[in-house]
Amino acid sequence: MEIITKLPRYSDGEIDRAFMKEIQTGFKMEREQEKDRIKSVSQQAKQFKGVEHPTLGRPVASMPARDFFRLTQKYGHKEVHSKEFIKYFQKKMPELAPNKL
């Protein structure tokens, strides 16, 4: 068994630059991924236009899972499922609302 005792050491400046680079590229990448998620969900929402499920009824909104979980964590399940929020969401993002409430 070989134990590695000499790990590379980095200066504070190098670490700070690496963090800043990660933050800057991470935000850009997050925005690009968000666009892809919205595009994917809008394609799914188009499939639900005019469709009614026998038990669940008409789908009124589609949302990327990441956004849904962030909203429920911040505002709570009851608020995210309220009529007021769904109306707001349909107005704000009509491409993700296949049927009106």
C-alpha cells in the first residue's frame, strides 16, 4: 500500500481564481441548461393541449422538475398548487400551459 504524502499545494490566489472561474462558467452553464429544460417541457406541454385524463382532468401547467422543487421548497406545496399561482404561471409562461385553468 502506498500512501501519498505530498499533495500539491495551491496558493490562496489560485484557489480564489479557480472559484471565480467556476462561479462565472457555472452561472452561464446553468442558464443554458435552463433554456434546454424549458424547451423540453414546452414540447411535452404541446402534447397535452386539448387532452383530458379520465381521473386527473386537464393538465394546466408543465414545469421543469428542478424549478418545481425549488418553488415548493421556497413557498410550500400548498402555495405552488394554488389557483392564484397557476394563473400567474400561465400568464408568465404561456408556452408551458397547455390548457387554461
